Amino acid sequence: MRSIYFLGLDIGSATAKAVLINEKRDICSWAVIPTGGRLLEAGEKVRRDALEIVGRVDEVHVEAVVSTGYGRELVRDKTRSVTEITCHAKGAHELMKDVRFVIDIGGQDSKAILLSKDGLVERFEMNDKCAAGTGRFLEVMSRVLNIPLEEIGDIAVNSGEFAKISSTCTVFAESEVISLLAQGVDIPKIVSGLCKAVSERVYGLASRVGVTPPIMLTGGVAKNRGVVYWLSKLIGSEIRIPENPQIVGAYGAALIGAESYLNLSIK
Amino acid sequence: MSVEISELLKPFYQVFEDLYRFAKDAKTDGEKVAGYFCTYSPQELLHSAGYFPVRVIGGLGATPLADQWLQPFACSFAKSALQAGLSGDFSFLDLVMFSHTCDTMQNLAEIWRRRVSGLEVVIVSTPNLTEGDIPLNYLMKELERVKEELERISKVQITEDRLLKSIEVYERHRSNMKSLYALRRKNPSALNGEDMFAIVMSSFLMKKEAHNEMLENLIQSLKALPVKDVDKPKVLVGGSVCQVQGFIEAIESAGAFVCDDDLCMGSRSYVLPPIYDGNPTEILARMYLSRVPCPAFHKPGHDPASYLLDRVVSSGAKGVVFLQTKFCDPYAFNYPHLRRTLEKEGIRTLLIEVEQNQPVSEAFKTRISAFLETLQ
Amino acid sequence: MAQKVPIKTTAKMKELMGFYYMMAKAAESDPEQKIAWITSGGPVEILHAAGVIPVYPENVAAMSGTLKISDEICAVAEEQGFSRDLCSYARTDIGSVLSGKGPIMGMPSPKPDFLVCCNNICGTVTKWYEELQRIFNVPLIFIDAPFQYGVKDRPEAIDYMEAQLRRMIDQVSEIVGKRFDWDKFMDTLQLSDRAVKLWREIQDLLRHRPAPMNSFDTFIHLAPIVTLRGTQGCIEYYETLKAEMLERIEQGIGTLENEEYRLGWDNLAIWYKIKFLSERFSQHNAALVVSTYTRSFCYQAEDRDPSNPIRAMSADYLAGYINHGLDFRERELWQMVQDFSLDGIVMHSNRSCRAYSFGQYELARAMEEKYGVPVLLIEADQNDTRMWSDEQVGNRIDAFMERISAKKR
């Protein structure tokens, strides 16, 4: 018997993510690639990448394609499109049934989602007007400090101490960092201070929604141990990180595809 | 929707082609045109002094000229209006009228008076306290003063008779608009939010006499429609200024039905009790003070949240979308209370921060879609 | 730099304010003693006459700013949905009420029995006090002071104020449950009048070269005129301060070793950066000697009639700098430049205060173009440190002072 699959595509501003699941809702393959500003092409490529893992692209029988993310409308032959809010909630709930709160820190926006006990979206807020509180902030700062983005989290955690970055504006914070460097402050301290600054901003967003544990952190920034450290400290609660925090939205999209195929409620 | 009704609606949409087409045509025909910033401006006085009053609405786009005079933390309504004023977009106006509301508009009036040339500026000191005889007496005196100022500028004598006639035109208009809002309650499918927005916007930009006629024809035809509810999730839109055409349209194209509003460019300008007897300035003063207050005002005994809740319940809305104009303090101060009250009653809310000089963004659409997903 | 001679009266102020807040805090548990929260420009004399203790949330918020605890308190209000774009005093105060944290020995202000809000300083207080009314569920007395667009205050507006103040007297008497003591009221008005005049005289002493203190000092010494206006203690305090200033003038004591430049300040203080700013300007031998902000608390109406005290009071509460349009503000600024021999004006473009800040660009242009007075605009916020950058502001100050010194040479 031929297996059937469901594909979730999350086309974000920074990266495109694809997750392929089977009828049993198991993840069969996934892929993440940088968008590079070309949403349409990235969507095509990440889809191929995910399909190739399970077989020949034209032979994999995909029953439903659900797209999400800013580029969700650009995806060809989609079964439907759903916002990343609903998808993240869906994915997070599937991964850990008791999760009540999802914080997603993406490249250009961050969101906080309160879930009901049954995993439905109760309330949410998004930040996208300002780079502070998003991955972009750390990206800018990693360039200023000339440190690879991936190393920032570990440097912050190992620092022990932090330098106070009070400004929440990316431009102002950049000049603060430069002045701290000029004063000879240790780079790890600055890095830790930057992770704290992002966390404070995200914490502000989350507080407006009403933080309710258990909490899951998703999105690329969830891999940054410095942000995880500060965020859990600010919230005063442990934060759970899924194995692949970047693909939770795409996973949720795939689940929605499977459920609508199996004629279940999409809630 | 029947062919006939879509035909009747078309003329309301004309304003979106060029907001000031009617005003400019009138000017070309030798009439005097006055812009007003806020619906607390006594338009009846302008009307009786021979002006065609039109509401000042800013445009989309960057505001480089206004940025010379207003800091980055000024609201986009003030900026876009000043930009239009400074770039000469309002050269067809003979006069602009400010009515005292919030701190931003107060200082905008001052900057405008000193920097925008070629038109008269009249500022009405509307009281920010809107309950009781003390502000009533003050406003009556202020309206007398404004009347004299307008007489001096226009060289038209505003007789009691003239003013009463203008009041009649405006009262008829308010009553038509109220009927329309009431009709939407009874028969939600009669008009969608986008249509209603076109009607409201045109009401600020067309002659009241012509608008009255269009409204009366429309209402007659709408009344003949069978009563039918809509099968989309109904939402109410709350906020202060709402001058971007795309906002309501985007909410509806995401799959919602905007069944009612609590906007200053919307129901708040029209939901008032009928007029009183008395001399014309007293009629006007009582009427303006009896309005559902602008969030910048203080009206003892008025709770904006229970007012909003009433509107939500009676319109059948399942959720409320707050279009919070960035840096609009009066509304932002109300928001936590509004949200608390609604959520206590199980009504879902969504806050979207908007700029009144920017078109609908992708983020706007995403938020609306996500909100609708939670309503289902 | 020569040893700075500290202002001795400062110690007395700490004592005076400490006593005031202790007394107010103690009154919280006394059911007989009514407490009212009031805006800084509110008609407090009516409260004193009725034996009510006034508490000023703005002053408490400024203290939080000075103690650098306002950011965390603001965050509590923000969590409840109050936008970060709103006034940081309002956020600090509401956050303080909600969190139970504050600058008075770690505590918030004593709870009010009623609220008095006068919008002669801004429209923000209207909304702020409406929220307080919802939180505490107590009466709110609202005094609507019409903004005066023209240079001359309108008599109709004074009538309107008078009617409202008379009604306030009735409202307060009803809340307190006592007949209004008109004699005490007249005495209070006189005490208030005396304090306001003293505060103006003290600030006028800064015309002297070198100025016996600077604007950063006056920001601190402002607290009694705001919170204790109408009391004997306030007068005694300012008499002491005035005597000390006269003494300093006599001895030639200034705040800088070499007072080369004199500057004016516009808008509220930046409470968490007073030291930084003071030091930065000192490095350039520049003294700030006058501010529209501290002078706001000594405005009296131009043609007030002292023989009709409640009428004069009605006029005075309309007469402040910030309750006026740009023609008035321009006139006042130019007068300050002349009276205090200013070399330039520093304008704090204050994100929190739209009422005070919008129009500054226009005023700056007028000062520069009409009168040839250099103006520096500093983008900041009265209480919210998150809008601040030492580097950028410091650079601007340096560049401004270079410009002024080049001009003077």
C-alpha cells in the first residue's frame, strides 16, 4: 500500500521550513533553509528537500499541503493556508499536550500565544514593528561584535556576569554596545547583556498576554541558550524547548492538513 | 445583493477616487469650502456662514514636511494632515476649523496656524468636560464667539433663522445615519462593513443635502430586503480615527464581517440623542455635549467599556478588533479597561497598532486571520 | 575644578519631604483623615482648607525616576495592556498601584479617598485619573482648564474655572462631611501666594553671575512648591533657601568654577540622568540657569484681581506656561533669554509629554531664526530610561557647546 503524507510549509521572513508527516502524525522528514528574500523559490526548494528524504519527489503522495508564515499565500497548490499563530499552537500542543503558553522568537517578529487546556488559541500578541525582541536584534549585534550568531548563546551563558543594556531601540543599543567596548567591558558580559535585553522585550510581550506555565519556546532563537536562560529567569519558570524549535509551525501546519483530510475539526 | 442596491451604493464609493472631489468642484463653482478636524467642530455654524464643510483627512505615504514640525512620537493622523496642509493639498480650503480635543491636536492647531499659509484658522475651545451646566454655559458662550468670528471672516450674517435651517439639515443627516446603524442591527446582511465605511467617509466629504437624499433612497431599498443574518464571524471595530480605506476591507477579505463600529470616523460621530428646543447655540451646545464622548474627554458617569459592551451585544459581534492608532493616547488609555471588561464577558479581542498613513500590511492581515481562526 | 559648595538647604528639603510622606502614609490608616490624589497643577488650596492631605502621583513618579526604579514599575502597567507609548509618569503611577512597589520606603503612595484632576498641564492626566478612579472606585473631581491658544487669557475661560472651583468646594465639603472653612481657605490662598512669589524670587536670583545654583538644583528644590504649596512649611523652606542663595551671591559662590555659558532648559527634567547632564554641561563651563518647567509652578495671571481671591485663583490656574499656545511660549522663552542672559536653550523633546513637546521644533526655529538663540534638542523621556543613549546625547551636547563657544568668540 502506498503511504500518504501531509506537508506543512512555514515560509518565514528569514527561513523556510517544511515538515512531512504520515497518517499516524509522525514526522517523516523536515528541512530548513534560509529564505534569502526569495520566498517563492525558497518554498519550492524546502518542499523538495523534505520530500527527497522519503523518496523520489514526484512519487511521494502528498495528500494535503498547508502553508503558513508571511509567505503562505505564495505557496502553489496549497490545500489551505493558516496563520503561524494557529500553527505554532497546534504544533506545540501535539509535541507536549500540557503546554499552555508558546513564545516564538523568529527572525523578524516574535509572538506570545496563550493556549487553552485543549490546545486552542486563547489570546495572542505579536511584535513586528521593532527589531528589539527578535532574532534580528541579535543578528545586528553579532555583526557589531564580530561574533558568529550561533556562538552568542554559549558565550552569554558562560559569562556569569552581564553588562546592562538599557535601550530597547536597536540603533541606540548598538551605540551602547560600542560605548561599552570603548570602555573596555568584557565581550562575554556584553553578549549576556544583549541576550537579557532581547529577553526583557519578549517578556514584556508575553506578560501582556499573561504567562501561564508550562511554557514552550519555539523559533530559531530558542537555540540560543543565553536567551533561554534570561527568559526563564525573568518569567520565573522553566521553559521547554522542543528538539527542533524552528519547525514547530510547519509541523502544526502539517497536522492541520492531516486533520482536515481525516475530516477532524481543525481546532 | 440586488443590482439596485449595489447601484445605490456606488455613489458613496466615489469619494475614494478623490476624497475632495466634491469640495474642489464646489470651490471651482465659486463656493467657499471649510475643512474641519474633528466632528466636535460646529459644522452647522460653518454651513450657515456659507461654507461647505469637509472633514480633514490625511493621505497615505511619508510625511517629510510634517516631520520638520512634529516629533517621531506624534500620531500618524496629525502628521498626515499636516503633511497635506504643508504640501498645498488643501489649497482649495478657505478656512480650517480645529476643535479642542487631545494634546496632539491642540499643538497641531498651533503649528498649523503658524506654518500653513493661505487659509483662515478658527479654533474652537470645546470643553473637555462634557456633563452638566457648567461646561454647557461655557460652550454656549464659546459658540457665540465662534459665530461672530465666522461672521467677521465670511462677511455673512449668521441669523437665527439661517442657523436653524443648517441645524435642520444636519439633524436630518444624523437621523438618517442613525437609521442606517439601526437597520444594520435588524438585518445584518443588508450592508457589510466596507459599504458602511464608504457611507461614513462620504458623509464627511459630501454635501449633507446630497448625502441625505442618497441615504434616504438607500434606506428605503434596504428596508425592503428580507432579513437575513450573515454566516461569517461578526466583529466590531473599535478605535479613534480610521482614515485608511483598506483597514475594514482587509478585515472583511480575511473572512470576517464588520457588523458595527465604535470609531470616531464612524458611529461616535453620529450616535446622539435628538436635538432639544431652545436657541440655536444652546441646541448645538447641548447636542455636542450629549455625544458619546471622544476618548480625550471626561464625561462623569459614562463608562466607555459598558457602552462598548452594549454595542457588541446588540450588534451580535463575536469579537472586537481594536485599531489602535500608534501614539493616540486617549484611546490607548481606555484599551486595558475595554479589553478587561469584554474578556470578562467572554468576548474575544484583538489589538492591532496601526498607522493612519500606511496601507494595510501583511502583519495586519496575519493578525486578523489568526484572530478569526480563534473565533471559529 | 574647585570644590563644589553644596546647597545646605537640600538637607532640610529631604527632612521636610520625608516628614510629609510619613505623615501622608500614616494618614492612610486613619479613617478620619482624608487623602486626595491631585495633579501638580491642581487647585490644592481647597484641599488644605478642608483639612485633606494632598498626594501628588507626579511627584511620586519623579522620585521613582530619580531612584531608577521606574522601569520595573512601568513594566507592571505595560503587562496590563498600557502601551509603552503612554506617559511614563502615568505608567509609573499605575504600575506602582498595581504592584505595591514605590519610592516611599519601597511603598506606593497612600491610598486616596478621592481624586482631583486638573487638565491645565496636559490631557494625559484626564485619562490617567479615570484609570485611578476605576482602580480605587473613589470620587473623581475633574477641573477642565481650557487651553489658552492666544497670548491673553479669555475671561469666559476664567468664568468657567471659577464655576468649577466653586463646585469643587461643595464636592470636597460633601466628601469630608464638614462645612467649608472660608477663613482657612483665604489664609491658605495667602500662604500659597507667598510661596509662589518666593519660588519665583529664588529662580530670579539665578540671573546673577555666577548663578548661585543651577536648574538641576531647582529640579530638586521644586518638590515643596508642588507638594506643600499652601502650607507654612513651604514658605519657611523657601525663605531658608532664598537666604542661602543671597548668601551665596554675596560670597560669589556659583556651581561652576568658571561660569562661561548660561543656558535655559525647556520641558520636564530627565530624572534618571540629572547627574550625567549636570556633569556634561559643567565640563563645558555651561550652567543651566532657568527652566520653563520649574517656572511653571510660579505663574500668576497677568491681570489678576487680588481683592477677589477665588477669581484670582481661577485665573492663576489657567496661567501656566504649558496651558498656552506657541505665541505665548515664544514670548516667554525670549523673555527668559533676555532676563537670564542666555547663550542658548536646551529643549528636552520628551516622548512622554506630547503637550509640552509638540511645538518645540517650531519654537526652536523661532528662537534660532528670529532671535539668533542656538537651541539644542535632546530626545529622551522624563522617566523611561529605555529611550536614552549616553553616547548620542553626550555627543550632541559637545557639538552644541562647540557651536556656542565658536559663536561667542
